[in-house]
Amino acid sequence: MSNNARFAEIAALAGDPGRASMLNGLMDGRALTASELAQLAGITAQTASSHLTRMTEAGLLAVEKQGRHRYHRLASPAVAQMIESIMRLAAPEVTAKPLRTGPRDAALRAGRTCYDHLAGHLGVSITDALINAGHLDLGLDAGEVTDSGLALFARAGIDVEALTAKRGRILCRPCLDWSERRPHLAGAIGAALCSHCFNNGWIRRLEGTRAVSVTPNGQRHLRETFGVSLS
Amino acid sequence: MSNNARFAEIAALAGDPGRASMLNGLMDGRALTASELAQLAGITAQTASSHLTRMTEAGLLAVEKQGRHRYHRLASPAVAQMIESIMRLAAPEVTAKPLRTGPRDAALRAGRTCYDHLAGHLGVSITDALINAGHLDLGLDAGEVTDSGLALFARAGIDVEALTAKRGRILCRPCLDWSERRPHLAGAIGAALCSHCFNNGWIRRLEGTRAVSVTPNGQRHLRETFGVSLS
DNA sequence: ATGATGCTTCGAAAACGATCGAAGTATCAA
DNA sequence: TTGATACTTCGATCGTTTTCGAAGCATCAT
């Protein structure tokens, strides 16, 4: 198959409303069952099944069989990046007119997960704070945690050494936000930081969306530990 | 229109073979006429016209009328980024089997333009050399040219101050390569460097493609001026 | 076993989009 | 003005894709 045909095939897969909904639903990095995805997209199970098969065959999704359930997730961070890049174009221009956005949309802008790390105002704020305090020093492809950052993460209970050990995944990388139009921290460290926030009850997922809210406890810890000030 | 519908609309536009060809053809940042794009995609002028209208209305392309010609170009770097991210998924896995690639493909891997800057082995090599020599120090969102880099560019005849002056475009940003799987230098500096190479005859575009080759003269200058060693 | 659940395959109906011939508009060159 | 070029609009055709009902498989609970 020609390279261009494959390009079109991939893009076309993302270009169906039903499939687009499913891909968006998987953007938080979780693995969902076919039924959940069907309901999320508002289509029947049969339809969803055929869509999921096609996307899996094309290498966009990966499946894991568990009993009578089939868990689907994005095949790789590269897929998530493609979805983000399309989202960025699809997002209403912030600069244009401050058009009316629903409450759910507002929650998404405030904070959400992006594949496996934090995005939105929350993600950008944390990233900014880390850089300003000199805890992160990011190069072009792979970033570095400074000595002070190393100590900080260790104090918080995040083992950066262990993350560095498992190669094959870039430690730090920037990921451009569709709402903030600025980059936030992704990569293995971004993922670790995100799950750390979840595990400690600093953030909580809003029912049925990928929006997250910061708990009062989380606000305090983020401020005290990482110097994050959420406007 | 719901946000998700717009997502699907954008992706679907890129998901037609004809339109995909045109978008790829515009990836070098040039503006092409409708006829050129029609020929490139192997479709008639009427068909191309309707495609171009749709993509323009969706905000993917921008047109400029000049006499009886209509020049079409990508509407923004964000569009180019989306195309790149799809390409990355569509590219044959380098890791898998070193499958037979045609000579044209080899030329593209060696060096090409990506929207308005250099990519491929060439682009990555230059970027690496600049970073290793301490001429570039890239932060998360906007990079910085170090003092030594400033001097270097000035010596070469590239006015970084002037580039910094025109705001609205990020000076440095990484752009991930589909062939090298590593980032190369994009942004205003990347664009300036690219046109500088063209203007001085260091690189030349291969007829009808966006592949570029380095001239013997260019090899020498790139090595002497920027410390680039092309394997 | 028996029935329920999760998911896939099959088949047919319906909707959609791509395509191009033909005709129309705008610009250029005499 | 006349003719040529660049491009768009219209209209009809044709192929693809989506969709879901119905039936089939696999797994689980009892």
C-alpha cells in the first residue's frame, strides 16, 4: 500500500463521528470495554464492534481480552498525540470571541487528563511552577530533572530513578494543550505525577468525563509541595 | 456544532486520498495553484476545486487570489503539525523489518522540508549539532538561543533579533520527525535557517518533491559553520 | 445443563460522498 | 472583441460506508 493511502486510511478512521467519540473517550489512557464505548458514542454494540475491529487492525487501538470483556485502549502515545493535534484544530478559537461555553467544557478547560498525564489549566500551572522553581530543565527531545527536582520528587514519593530505568519511553516531553494553547508536561514523568495526584486524593475524576477537579487537600499539597498556585 | 462533530469533520477532510495528496503536497509551506494540486492528486480540476473549497471553509487551507490563479497553502503551522502527527502513524515501522524503500523515499529520509523548516536526517543532524555545541537551549514552550548561538547566527548572517521582534510566532519549537522518530528544529528560527540554506545554495530541492539534497558546498559550510557532520 | 451477558459476524437497507462531464464566470493576451 | 486559460458551479452517477436487526460464539453465574 502506498504511503499516502495509509495516511488517508488513518485520518479517515478518525473522521467518523462514532469513532471520533470513542477515540476521545480513550484519551484519558484508560482501557474501556466495547459496550462502554458504544454507549459513549451513542451507537449499537454491533456498530461499535466493527469500528473497533477496524481501528485495531489499523494499529490505532490495542485490545486486551479479560474473560468476556474486551478492553480497548489507544495503541501508543503517538496516537494520543495525533488526536490532540486534531483537537487543537477543532477547538473553538479562544482568541476570536469568548463564546459561551457550557459548564462541562469549563471543567475540561480547568483540568483534565490527556492520555495519561494532566492537561488544561491545572497541567500547565504545575508545569510552569516546576520550571520556574528550577526543578525541570527540558531539552529538545528528552528533558532532565534537576538535582533539586530529583529531591523534590523523592520527597513526594515519586521514584524518578525507576522511571529513568525503563527505557523505551521518553521521560519528559511537551504536549500542547488545545485549551491553554501552551505546553504541559507529558512523558513518563507526567504520567507518574498524574497517577500520584490520583492516588493521594489530590484530584478526582468528574463522573463520566475526563475532566478532573482538584480537592481542597490537593490544592494545599500542590501549593506546599510543588509551589503551584491555581489562579 | 458540537466539538466532537468538528473533530470528526477535520479528520474526515484529511481522510480522502485526493485531499491527503494535496495536503502532503502543501507540506513544504509553498502555495500551489488548484491545477497543480489537481495534477498532484491525480484528479480533475472540478473535483479538486470542490475539495479545496471544503478544506478552506473548514479552516485547513488559506487561499490567495492572484489574477486568474488561486494559490492555496496550509492555513497555519498547527495544520502542518496535525499532518505530521498522522504521517508518523502512517509511516512504516522502522523498527519492524527494514522493508525495501524506493529511491525517492530514501531521499525524503535523508533530507526534506517540513512546512517551512528542515526535517529528516539533515534536520535532525543540524539540530543535534546546535544543541551539543551549546548554541541552543530549549525550554518547554519557547526556546532560547544562547549567547554563543546568537554570535554564530549573526556571523552566518541570520538576524535573530529581527525574528524575536515579530511576536506571534514561537521562536523555537520541536517538531517530531516521522522518519527519524526524533525532534528537529522548527519555529521561526528553524524557518530562517532553512531559507538561509536555500539562499546560499547549501541545499537544493529535488525536482517535484519536498526532498532536499545537500550540495558539496553546503556540506562544507554546514560542517565549518555549524559543526554538522552528516553521517 | 440453562439462561444471561458481552461481543462478533452476517446481510440488507439507506445515506453519503467522490467523481466527472458540461456549462458558467473571471482574468489575461492579443 | 475574440479566444485562451484558470477555476468554479451544477447535476447526475456510481461506489463506498454506515447502520442496525438477527443470528452466532464465547464466557460467566447458578
